[in-house]
Amino acid sequence: MAPLAAPLEAVLGNVVAATALAGVAYAVGRWAGRPALTHTLWLLVLVKLVTPALITVPVRCLPAEPASALVGPPTPAPTPAGPFAAAGTVGGADPVAMAAPPDAPFASIETVTTAPASPGGAIAPPELPSTSATSHAEWLLCGAWLAGCLVCLALATERVRRFSRLLQLSTAPPAELAADVATVAGRMRLRRVPIARLVAGGIAPLVWALGRPTVYFPAGLLARLSPDQRLTVVAHELAHVRRWDHLVRWVEFAIVSVYWWCPLAWIARRELRRREEEACDAEVTAAFPGSGYAYASAVLETIDYLAGAPPRFRAAHGMASGIGEAESLRQRLVLILGSRRASRGSAIPRAVVLIAAALFLAFGPRLARSTADASEPPIVETAATTPVRPVVADGPIEPAEEAVQFAANPTRLLDPAADGRGGWVAATLSQDGRRLILAAGPTVTVWDRTTKREVVILDGHTDMVTAVAVSPDGRTIATAGNDGVAKLWGANGRFLHTLTGGSRWVTAVAFSPDGKTIATTGYDRIVRLWNVATGEPLAALSGHTAAVRAVAFSPDGKTLATGGADHLVRLWDLVRGETVRVFAKHSATVRAVAFSPDGSRLATGSEDRTVRVWNPADGREVGPPIAVPDFVTALGFSVHGGVLLVGTSGGHLLNIDPATALARGYLGVAPGSPDLLPAHATTVTAVLSDPVGGMMLTVSRDGTVLAWPAARAVEPTRIFRTGSHLVSVVALSPDGRTLATAGPNGVIRLWDATTARELGSLPGHPGGVTALVFAPGGRLVSTGADERVRVWDTATGLVLYTVTHQTADLHVALSPDGRTLAVGGRTLPGVALWDLTTGTLVRRVGMGEGEVTTVAFTPTGDRIATGYADGTLRFWSAADGDEVQHGTVGGRVDGISFSADGSTAAVVINSDGSADDDDPGAGPVHAVVFWDVRDATPRDRSRPLTHPGPVTAAAFTADGQRVLTAARDGNLYLWDAETGRLTRTVRAHRDAVRGVAMRPDGTAVYSAGDRAAKWWPMPPTGKPDPKTSTPAP
């Protein structure tokens, strides 16, 4: 693209948006009868012309030369002074426009700029004998535009000078005029009385402000007006002061000077002044009721007076706010004397509308320029070429207060007892972490974790104990069961109280944070509160329509959460004893509820096989529901709230980030297993946090208690920070020396891949960059939301080629020799192959096969692989475009990566799942499957690399023995390619990992996510490190 195309497109986009806004302003002025509001809207029309563009209008009508102009060998050109010289300023760099081939209806090449040879000896594209008509036309347009601006400024400066000289001859006003000014200023509540001056000459009354506003009154008109008439004319001028119209004049002047060529700017200026006078008329009639006749006669006297004045004095200078021109005065008499009066309007609402609209016009592009990834809040700013100095750090980007990942192999604290005891139905842990309280059958056992011995056995229930709890101070233990009672015990086993309610079965029990109150729930649908000291009932809360199965106090003790078989979660205000909020999104019994330690999150689990995370303060759900394989039976937060661990009836343990409601992965799952073997053999009955060791304890009906120690965090070697800019794509040069990052703000940043020093930046794409790939010779290919594919010379910062496709969802791949670029997209009819040397379209493949979601070259470059939304995988011959093989992989294909020998493809599939007659249990599928390229069949289909959430990327290591995957849960996963065994999990980013780039030697990987790219060392091939690896998701 020529260097000035993007600004011109933004300008045209602003004109289109301002035209639409002008239509609104015209309609409001025509029908609403509110001149003040209409004036504000016309002012916004002008302001829109100079605010950041909400939309861009492609410039496709500039002249172009045919591609046949490409002749001659490459000619070296002088190297520019800086590494990123502006396009069009490099010596010997002659741009040329190229037309797309006639058989390419869905793509067009805009411009090709020949760049000089890079200092490193890279071969430059051919030197072109002719200059670019497109670039010349753009520079000519911009030169004419700038010349017009300078002429406008010069003329305005001369007029201001002459008019100021005339006003310098003014004299002090007579006493009656000064008194009128003071009287009207007081009635209009002006903070400061304007200066009044008397001037000779046939000018209209006006307000002039090159400093403090001054009202100028013509001496000839003063003698012709009665006192009442004079008062209304003064009121009109002070209305301009009250409305700050003298400042609007300067804004209007600046914008019209820049857009002197745009008819819309002049129309908006005319309408702005017209509505300004009508608004002042409304101010006068409102401030002086019954003055319509006097005011109208004063207007007529002004018309008569101006008609006899010399032409050069008839109208006030354009920078002044006056009483209006004679032509417009006649039209206003109807409104002044007629029955339909214009609304005066209030200054405060008008100011609020103006400020709110101006802020939207200025920052609206952040909403308009979003990438195709809707999950990420857009961060859009104007692209700039000035390098931004990064902050380089060798430590982790997120210093964690507690571990959020756990080791692969837990410690078994308890195994099933030989006497059959140990089918643990309920469990809890004292706050000091020393005592573990377990219930099996009617017996409750208290274990000392230090001595690993039973210290107390609580016998007193006549039926199974289903719930246990311990007070915050550890002195009181509560038990409840199917015998319909709850019992309170001392820490030494001494019986204290029996709490008898109306329920046949008591299902849950919880202590308040201060330990003075206990809550019990049961099948009688009542939530009961008891005094711990006396055992007396305090309150009974009614609201559930079925059995209440779960209960939890908020950390401040003011709110109680309950879940029941009526599918509802209720929040109770314990002061008022009433329901304050109801969550009704579960579709089956709610079995578990839990508050985070700081009370900012409430987790709920249900038999509908979902976990939901809520903000209890406003009732909003945090993220989508998290699906699990079986009923949710237990929930627990870590000590500091960074982990939400979920237990299911099938024995699964799922680690969830409560801040984002994103799954981090399953604990203890056998990697690659199609049945997702769980951590426990059967139902998980409790999830507990150890306040001392930082571990999570899980208890199950299988009789085991497992302790999950925290995994040591893997820290990145380097961090490439971009300040407040989101990083969503990353690419590494073939020699491993340069790293490129980009995101929704549209700027491409180049870094030293070893030191994390920023080398410079490229303007990129308005609306965001969606893909990056390096080509040999220091070239970089980028795609953007502006529907363009650009090829850059990273040594000079020049655009070599720009290809336009009619979709923002573009997918690109580069052949191994760097000569052919494959471009596909969601709405494109096929995949286009472009020759990067000549910038011409070679051929198209896969026409009409469906929605292309990804494209890749095989390592040999003789085949092109394409993935489709319907789960189809196709291979095409790069030589003739014929289909070589195809098959299905069971989900939307979102990525393809090949092993070094090209024999195996790792295919990323993501599917939301849908139930059908053949597979009623079908659910979401997020995995990487392997495809045997030689046999054209899936390989090891029984061993997919299953993830808990969407997979964003996959790549083989250089030796082909391992596969690295990135996921939306913020993790990097490293797998053994042969066995499908997970060898390492790295918590890479707080939010999703959106892209990865592997070093050519396989020693490190770069990840993109949040507001940084990170360099992670790759472990050597071998057995996984138990301290840094975590179970497969």
C-alpha cells in the first residue's frame, strides 16, 4: 500500500460517519424544534471530522499500472539513514502499482513498493523502471490539501488583523448601555459582566473574544433603538456569551480550515450559525417574557440599519458571534412573533450530551476496531511507527501469591482401612490444618495430621453422617446425618448439643466466620440457624421449594448461600432474614456452593454437570458455565482464592481459575485416555485447602485422601512487554534473531529475540493484526482486520506488496522456500496462491469446498493442507492445484502443524458438541489429533491430546518427538508425540495463549497473550520433571 493510503481512508471514513450524523442533526432540527440541541448535533458533525475514524473507506480508485511493467534485474539502492524510514523517502525506492489478474475476482493487489537491499545482504525485489502513479496521486492530493489549509489560515489571519484594527477605534459605551449590559448579565446569571464597547461603522452588534469576551455595539444603531429594543439586542449578545459561542467559533474555524475541500464542513458551519442564532433568540424570549414585539422590531431596525451600511461592514467577522446576517434575520421573525416558540434548553444537559458524544467519537474506534476473537476486550489505538521502549524483566510476569497448578503425583494421606471403614462420605479440615475430620457411616473420626493417628472418634448418630464442619477456632465440631439431627461436639470429643429440626435428613452444615452461629439444611426445604453456645434455634429461612442440599457463609458472615433440588441458588441477608438474590441458571439439583476467601466469587456445582462462578455483589455470572463429565459433588477454594477445585461423582478433579472461570486442567487424569480416567475411583466428597502447606486435599468414597502439592512455577527467560497493548500474534524469523508481535492495536513490533530489546515498529493494519509470518530475506507477511495482506521489508519498514481480500478473517501460510503465499478465509471461495517475488496470483485451489479455517504447507512445500469448519481436512498439490487426499477429524479444524519429516500432521480441533441419536452424550471437543499424511488416515485416533477448553495452536518440536499445544486457559502443554503422554504444563499467561512460535533449534518457544510475549525454555527430551509437570487436562 502507498504510504498515504491509510490516512486518506481514515479521512474518507470520517466524512461518511459525519454525513450520517448530519442526517440525524437535520432531522432533529426539522422536527424537534430545539435549536440548542440541534446546534450541539451540528457541532458534533464538525468534531467527527477530526476524531479517530470509526470506519475506513478503502481507496481503490487511484490509477494503477499493469503487472507487465515488472522488468529488469534488481538494482541496489542507498540504505536509508534509519531502519524504519517513511515509505516514499528512501533513495532509489520507486513504488509501482499492480493490478490483480483478471481471474482473481475475490482479491486485488493494491501497491508494490520496491525496497532497497537490506544491510544483511538480503536480495531486494526487482527495481522498477516507472514510478507509481498511485503514490504520486496521493502525494499530489495531500499537497493540494495542505496548500488549501495554508491559504485558509492566511486569509483568516489577514481578516482578523483588519477587523481588530477596526475594533481598536471603539470607545467607552454610554451609561445607559453599560447599565443594560450589567442588568442582562445578572438576569442571565453570568459569572462575570462582559466588557461593552461602542464602535463606529455599519457592523452588526457582536461578541468578539481574543481574550475576555467583549460586546461591541454600533453607535449608529444605538441611536435608532428604544430602551426596550436595546435591552433585547444586548440580551441576544450576552446569550452568545452564556452559551460560549465565541469559543465554538474557534473550533469551527480550525475544522473548516482543515476540511476546506469538503462541502459537508461548510454546510455544517452554515447550519451551526443558523441554529446558534435561533438558540439565542430562545434565550432572549425566555429571559424577558412578553418582549417578543420589542425584540422583533429591534431585529427589523437592525436589518434596516445594515442595509444602508457599506458592503464591507454589513456582516460581522467570521470569528465573531453577532446577531446574525440580514438574510437569516427575516426567517427568525416568524419564530420570535409566532405561537410556536423554540425551546430554550438547559446548558447542563447540552454540555453532558456534547461531552458524552465527543468521548464516544474519540474512543469509539476501540469498539469498532475489534479482532475476530470476541472473547478479548478490544484495545485499539492509532498505529504509530515510533518505537516504544519495552520493560525487560527476567522474572515471571505474574508473581503468584500461591500456586495455581499442582504436581502430577499426589501424596496418599489415607487408604481404605482394613476393617472396611474409609468410604468417606464427608470431611473437613481445621483452620490450622492439623486435624482432618472424616465421616464414614454413623462414625466420625478425627485424625491428627502431625502424628498420623486417630485422636477422637465421635459416635452418636444412628444413621449415616452426611455432613461435618469445624468452627474457625477449632473448638467445636458439627455433624449431621440421615437420622434427622445435627450434633455439636467439643474438640476433645465431648458431646455438647443436639440440634433437632423438622427434617428427616440433614444434608449440610456450616459455621459462621465468627463461630457463634451454625446453619443446617435438609429435606424439609428450611434453612435453620442455631446458637452454637446454647444449641437454641435462631431463625428458619423459607424459600426453597425442594430439598436444600448445600450451604455456605460468606467471609463477612452477613450473607448465606444455599443450593437445592429446586435447581436454585439463593443468597440470604442474615440481618433481615430474607432472600436478596436468586440464581436460576442450573437445570438440576445444586449439590455444592462455596465462597472465595475474599467473598468476591461464589461457586456453584450441580447435577446438570456444570460449575458456575458468580459475582455475589452484583449477581453477574463470571464467564460461561464450565462443563464436567459427571455430577458436581464438591467445591473448594485455595487459601488465597487463586484456585477453585471441583470434585465430581466420577472422581474427577478440575482446576478452575475463579477470576476468569476458565478451566486450567484436570488433576490426576491419565493423558491420552479416551475415557479420561479420574483421580479418584469414585465420588469426591470433599475438597479442602491446607493453610500451612499450600496443598489441596481431596477426599473420596473410595476411601482415599489425596494431598496435591503445588507445582514449582516455570519462569520465562525473557518477557517482551508492550505496555497496555494486547499481544495476540507472534512470529520468529528463520534465523531466530528477530521476533515480531502484534495485536488489536494494529502496530507490529520487532524485537531482538535474544535480549528482548525492541528494534522498532511497523504501522501494521488499522483495526488490528491477525497473523504474522516471516519470509526469507528479512520479509514479514501480516494480515489484518482491514482485509489486507501486507509484505514488509523489516530492514526499511517499507511495504513491498499489499493484497486485498474481501474478508477480515484471513489465514495465511508461507511455502518453505518463501516464494509462495497461500491465503484463505471464511468467506473466500478458495485458497489463493501468490508469488511473493512478482506479486502475482499463481492459482486458486479448493474452490467451493466450504469455509476455510486454516491453511498450511507441508515441510517439502509440494502440498497445501486446508482445514474447514465442518471438520474436513484436505491436501492439494502445490504444482497443479489438484486434490491429493482428504478426510474428517471430528471437529472444526483450527490449526495444522507438520512434523519435520512431513509424515504426520498435528490437527487442532475445537467443537462445542451437540447431542444426537447416535451419541446422546456428545459434548465439547477440544483436542489435537494426528493425521498420517502418507496413508491419508487418522493416526492413533484413540489417543487425542484432550484439553479442558479451546486449543489455540499446536507445533511439533524440531526433533518431532514432542508436540507443544497452547490453549485458551492460559497454559502451554508439552506432550510426547508417540505416546500422547503429557510431560509438562506451564502457566504461561493470565488469559488465553493466542499464539506460539518455536525456535528453529527447538530450545525455546515464544508465546503470545495478555500484554506481552514470553520466551520459555524447552526441556530436553526425556522423562518429565515431577516438580514442574502437571496432569493432562
